[in-house]
Amino acid sequence: MTGRNAYQDDRGNKDRSITNPDGAGETPLRDGGPAVAAPGGGPFLIGEAMTGGYGRSGPDILHDCTIAVDRGEIAVIVGPNGAGKSTAMKAVFGMLDLRQGHVRLDGEDISALTPQARVAKGMGFVPQNHNIFTSMTVEENLEMGAFIREDDISGTMEQVYDLFPILREKRKQAAGELSGGQRQQVAVGRALMTEPKVLMLDEPTAGVSPIVMDELFDRIIEVSRTGIPILMVEQNARQALEIADKGYVLVQGRNAYSGTGKELLADPEVRKSFLGG
Amino acid sequence: MDLLNAFVALSNFVLVPAIAYGSQLALGALGVTMIYGILRFSNFAHGDTMAFGTMATILITWWFQGMGLHLGVLPTALLALPFGIAACMVLLLFTDRAVYRFYRAQKAKPVILVIVSIGVMFVLNGLVRFIIGPGDQRFADGARFIISARDFKEATGLDEGLAIKSTQGITVITAVIVVAALFWFLNRTRTGKSMRAYSDNEDLALLSGINPDRVVMVTWLIVAGLATIAGVLYGLDKSFKPFTYFQLLLPIFASAIVGGLGSPLGAIAGGFVIAFSEVFITYAWKKVLGYLLPENLEPSGLVQLLSTDYKFAVSFVILLIVLLFRPTGLFRGKAV
């Protein structure tokens, strides 16, 4: 790879008595710019014609890719492995540098904002991996989710406990000791604590059993009924498209098909290539 | 057999000094373990950070003494301590800004930060010697003993005396207060919890709106406090010499690793394990054994397992044993 960063050379980095790679972040630090008012219209959240990849000189992973979600909707991104689904989510959240394209939220161009500034703007994101603070209790996880809030958070916490009753039971337990499905509930709960205006989920059902998966889907629909638009990446394309108002099929970082969930499920091309006939 | 005298002799020469030394090591190890947990590297400049903070405190102590300011029975250094901590905070924030920040922005691997901290260590090393000189400095004043050996003997009628130096008392009390405050801060306050969150998962902390720059800044401020307090307590108890502080790195690292790197509780336990082993193994047991054993078994030699010159070997050996048999440390810190 060209432009290798010498500071990230991993030689001699295995001695854990002097170095601690646990929990180190991958999100590049950058100085954010301001949000700019964008001409009105368009969906609530849209990543428009995004082109970009990891690092300053890494190859492009997304090519002219557009994903959007409107108020009251569930939008789902599906596609084969390595299609850039998660990358597209990260791009919308500002976790990688866009070379072209814009991200707009509620009539503002937020392309220049840092991820933490986007949280303050009302975006909630649940990453696919490492999406909870394992060494902290469930309650502390939720508290950290609400870190940017200055007001009383006990009401929101009650709502999250009502949505995921098992978390109320386990609230004093370290989140790392929970089962896979419960961890995902903590992760979604943490993101809900900011009272986000839009929620982004990266494969919320990865690695959980089918029964737990159904339950999680039910909860996601419940969240969406409260009026929060949801943008999510999903491996289980069929099930996800069934609950989706809008679906995007990505292939090699490009929009291959898009339409409502039902349209995509009915589309013979999509069925043949991605849904197993 | 004379158990009471044996115990008093043991307390006087082993237990009391080891508890004081252990507290000093624990405070130092807490600073190392915080940097390891939150900034993710072993800070080799920690010993010299302690030296710098202590030096600043000493200079201010001398100034106060010159002006006739005294704390009565307590050492004047306690009055100068907050100023020393402030000076150390300024220094650490400056090194972070001037040196470490660049590497954080590059997302440099921890091993690179380790090497960078060695560079910082050399610079601080020189700076401290340049300002205060390489020699021994004593700055303790106030009452010397809480209980002196002679008073103890008169009061109890025993042959052995128990002396508790006021610096030893101050060390233990200060350490308890500082550790309690630190644990309260990390577990109960919003900022403390955000630091634990950042240590646990940097990216997720970012997604929760936690400002990494602020976490890093608060970490350096706390480390400056811990390092200066540890350094001043050590200096009051013994004496201040830049080279000694540099050498303290080894027992401090050993404490942090023995306890479990990244675990504050482990750092404290590790500090005492190292301190007690060092003192136990380098103490001449002739006197205590003389009280304990029947007359004909009384040892003729000193029964000193290792000369005090080799006390660093003790930390090394314990470090090796822990790394071989329980690499995560006593308190299951991050796996080594």
C-alpha cells in the first residue's frame, strides 16, 4: 500500500507490559468545521454522492454512493460482504474522510463536522463491533450514552428500561458479562440515551440467535414507532427488507438497486443475486 | 523467647518503613497505571516527572522558609505542595501539547509513544539537574517523630523502641486521602466515568460525545498531582536526589505490573507487595530472630538475605515471577 504511515508500524508493539492496544480508537482525529445551512428540501438525513476510503491515501471504497432516510422511516442497506455497507454508515457519521459528496441533516450540510459534533446535532450510532463499554455496568453505559446531555436523564433511562426490561434487571452488572443479545440491547439503549433525532445501526443482529434476532427486530420497529428515523445495515437481507420503508442494495461501494423494501423483495434481479432466489 | 520485643523490633525496622515506602510506590504506580490505561503506553518519564514536581515543591518550600512561613509541627513542604503540583501540571500539559499530541494525531502505535516518553525522560532528567543540581537535598522540617524510640521505651518498659517518624505518618495519611479521592472521582463523577469509558473503548467514547482532548488533559492533571505527591512524600521521608527518582521507575513499574496494569486497585496492592518484599529481603533479621529463637539457636550472622545495594534485584525477580506465572497481575489488569 502506498503512503504507509510509519507511526503505525506495529513492530515491537506486542509487549503488553509497556503498550496497551486495548480499546484504542481507529477514528482519525481531525479538526471539524462548522455546519452550513443547505438549501431546503430533501430527506431528513442524506449522504449524497459519497466517495471516499480510509486514511488520507487509502483507496476509495465508496463510489458516488447515496443513502438517505426520512422522518418516520426505516431505511435498510443490504448487499454482499465487502460491498461497503458499514463504510457507508461510517461515512455518514464522519468517521472517514469523504473526498466527494455531502452529508446533510435536517437542512444543514454537516459534512465538515467531527463525529462527536454530529452526536451533539442529534445523530445516534451503534457500531457493529465493540459497541458497549465492557468494563462498565449497564447503567454506566447508559449514562455515558447521555454524556452530552446536561438535563435530567432519569426519564430517558426509564424509557430505555421499559423498552429493554432485561437491562433493568442487570443494571448493576458489568456489560461485558452479558449475552450477545443483551449486549446489543445495551448498545442500542446507549445510543437512545441522547434522545437522537436519527438512529443508525450497523448490523444490530450480527452474531445473535434467530429468536433473539426476531426480538431485536421487534424492538427496532418499536423505536421507529416513537418517530425516530432509523438507518441500518443488515446481513439478513430478507427479514430487514420486510420491515424497511426504503432499501438500498450496495455492490462494490456503488448503489446497485434502491426502492421500497417491498419493491426490492419483488425485484427478480435482487432476489436472484442477494436473497437466494 | 520474647514475642513482644520481637514484634516491636519488627515493626520498627520492617513494618513501619515498608508501609510508608509502599504508600509512596502505590501513589507512583497509580500514575503509571492511569497513563497506561487511558493514554495506552508505559510512561518512562514518570520518575522524572516526580523529580520535577518535587523540585518545584522544594524550591517553593525554601522560599517559604526564607520568608519565615511555617506549619508548626508539620513540614513546610505540605504548604508548598499545591504550588509544586501546579508547576508539574503546567509542565505535563506543555509536554503533551509539544510532544505527545503530535503522535496522538498520527494515531501512533503505543510502542512509539513509549520511545517518545523515554525522550521526554532524558529532557526532564537534564532540566531537573540543571535547575536544582544532581546532589542530595533535604527539605523536611517540623517535628521529626510522632513517637521516638526513647519515649516508647520509657512508656512501655520494653527493651526495644518503636520510632514512627512524622514523615511516615504524613505519608500514610496523605496516601489514604489521595487514593480515596481518586477512587471517588473515577467511580462517581461524570468526568471520572468518561475517563474509564475512554480507556475501555475510545471510538465508542467518541460516539457518545466524550471529548478525547479533555479526557487526555484531565489524565495529565491527575498524573501530575499523583506524581508530585508521591515524589514529595518520598523526599520528605528519605531525601531528594534526581538520580534516586529516576531509579524509582523500576519498583514503580514493578508495582503497577504486579498489581495488574490498568487496574488502580492493583497498583496499590502491587506497591505494598514490592515494598514489603524489598524491606523483608534486605533486612538483617539477627535481632528479631534473637528474640524469637531459643538462646542456643541464636544466629551468629546478620541473617540478611540480600545486601541493600541489591534491593532493585528484588523488584526485578518479583516482576519476572509475576510475568511468568500470572501475567495479568494480581488484580487481572490488562493481559500482559
